Amino acid sequence: MARILDLTWRTLPTLAPYYEFPKDDRGVTQYRALRGPEYMRAMRALAVDLGVVILDHSQALELLQRADGSIAGARGQRRQRHSPYTVRGGAVVLATGGYAFKSRLLGGQNNTGDGHVMAVEAGAELSGLEFSNFYSIAAARTTMTRTMSYASARYFDVDGQELDIPSGPDNARAIGRALLNGPLFCRLDRMPEDIRAHLSRISPNVPLVFDRLGINPYEDRFEVTLTAEGTVRGSGGLRIVDEDCGTSVRGLFAAGDAATREWVAGAVSGGGAVNSSWALSSVQWAARAAAKRARRTGPRADDPARAIGQSGLRPSRRARDLDPAEIIREAQREILPYDKSLFRQGATMSTSLGRLDGLWDEITEGLSSEGDGAVAAREAAAVVATARWSHIAALAREESRGMHVREDAPDTALNGMRAESVLGSSARHCDLVAVQIGTTARVVTPGRARVQFVSRRSRIREA
């Protein structure tokens, strides 16, 4: 934590030539309160000035791997040119974001976990994926998942009866229980006047949505819902093995939401705050380490390397006519409902996992793609993979901790369960072979996620 805060404090002001930071009443610049679109525009301008080549609308599809297991680059598809691309490098940094199951999270439709799949195909480990069931409130039929405005909201049922739902950021479970009983409505009449006055500057998209809907949120009751944010506001991701954000695969580094944030956010995460600092800091550590490795090993441009993508790209059996959009819808039915992820129970998750296992078999055996179609196929594979992993990790952690709450195991264990959960993998088809929490490991047969428990003190590695 100290390293993150220190690096953020020292480096964020260097963005001032590209970003208009706010000033206080005395005219002193405040290096905080970054707004996403403006921040991305500033970072792009900085990168361009540094001579970075940016490929727009060019999704990465798979990693390149040398015979010694090290990563040699990546391959993807340039959708605007309808052509593939390949980038060779001495190291790769995965900054592909978290995953949110295509839940219509604001700005998150491309956060499908493709980077996680690419890394696991190379043999990387995952950690903390049980902490992937964060839900944010939003006005119904919108993507505006900015929760600050709801800090002092009041809630009502369909008949206008006010419900006893607590205020604050930690009320998703209370809201979820109310939604299981029927439509839920909200009014923001208790929002302080000073926040109302500054809302359009702090979060300009929030009032814009209400204006477009013709809603006065301070006087009108409006329908609300909960949107799954997965690991975007959860904390799990690719397991990092050192202070440079290296993964368990040589030459592969992870940054931002693609990497686990357990060591700085624990089992409860969210948006902004330490999560923003982690994104800013981790990418610097990963990039420096990747550059150092590339300088040390040399370009190795002539070393043979193969593209290792499997699911959605190279089926293990005869290709079938499978619809990526329908695959995603089927997976969402097993991971998005509140009674399957927000209110977790072993039996329910096991049933969903069995269905996801069957869907995964269909993908790995028969989903094939080429050209621009590879992007949709790869996203479908990633949504199914991340849904499976989330359930597997949640089943393995037989306790409640942070956002991971088991209805059938409500207590927090006082033993090694507090340790990180490590999901080991087999590179072939991205199948998990073991889940370890503390000193207890669960053996997993590829394609099926429930077999037996074994006691081990050594960390699970690639099998």
C-alpha cells in the first residue's frame, strides 16, 4: 500500500500538461478527482507524444509462446482493416481490465476476461476470483452504475411503501433481496444540497441520464436495478508473484484490474480510491520490469513462437455452428442472477457450474472462428470461462469473507481460509486442475470442477 500511494503521489502530477486538474478556492491544484474519459484522452496524448504506436479497434486474441514457455508477443484482429496483426516482443504486459460478464456495466462491455483466458492458456495462475460478485445500483434499463448519488437514497416497493434499506455503499445485499421480491423504486430527496449543486461537475453522466429519461431524481420515484461488476469492482484476477507484477509465466506481466488486487484491497474493493492508485502504479511496475527483461534477453525475434489460443479459435473436434451471442446469454443465466452470485449457496452454484461445464465443452470442442468473427467467439469463450472460475473459487472458499458471502457458510473462518485462493491451470483448453486456499487444495478434472480434496503445503503449479 505504501508503495502505491508513494508512486501515485509522485507521478500523477506529471500528467498535468495533458489533464486539467481541478483547483481549490485558493487556486491550488488538486491532483485527484480524475474523470475517466478525460483521463484516457490525456493518457493517449502522453503515449502519442512518447512515440507509442496505438492500434485502435484492434482486439488482442492470443499470446505467442516460445518453446521454453516464455511469452514472445501477441496476435489479434484489426477490425477496421479486417486483417490480423502480430506483435513480437521480449515481454508482454496484460492490462486488459477485469471481467464483468457483459452485464451492461458502464464502459464494461469489452471487459469479458479475454486477457485472463490468454494468460491461463499460457499456464498462468489466478487468485481471488471468489471476490467477483460486486453489484452496483443503477436506474433500471440504464448502464449508469455510479453509486455515489445513492449514498442517502430512499427505497420503495411497487405500491409506494418505503422499505427499510440502509443508506450507504454496503447495501447491495439488502437491495438485492428487495429486487427478488419485485420491482424496486428509489428517490434521492435526501441528497445534500451542496452535492446536488456540484453533481454535474463531479459525475456529469449521472444527471445526464436522468435528464434524458425525463426524471427529477430528487422528487420522482424511479425504478432501479443492480448490475454485476465482476472483478472490475471486485478484487480477483491474475496472480502476481513478485513486486514487479510478474505472473507465474516468464515474460508475462499483469497490471490494473487484470491482476488481482487482493494485496491492496483485500476481499472488498470498489471504484476509485486505492483501485485507481493500483492501476496507475501497477502498470508502471509491470512496464519497467517488462522493458528490463526485454533488454536483458534481447529481441529474440528469430526464435520460433506459436500462437497458443484455443477456445473460440481452434476447436479440439469438428467445428459446429455455434452462436457466440447465445453462448453468452446462456452463461449470463448462470452467473448474473442475484440468487446465484450475490446470495451464494453451494448447491445452487454447483448446479450452475454443471451447466457452465457443459457449455464450456461445447465451446472447446466446436466453436471456431476466423477474421472479425474471432473477436465475438473469443469474448463468448471468456465469459463462460470467467463464470466457471468464479463459481469454482466461490465453492472452494467454504466461508464468508468480504463480498464473498455464502448463505450456507455465513461465518468467517479463523484458519488458513484467510489466505489467497490460487487457481492452477492446464494450458490445454484453459481447464483448471486445482484450487488451493491456504494449505488445502481441491483437485479438479479438466472440464469438471468437483472431484476431491487433498491436503498440500506446496503451492499448486501448472499440471
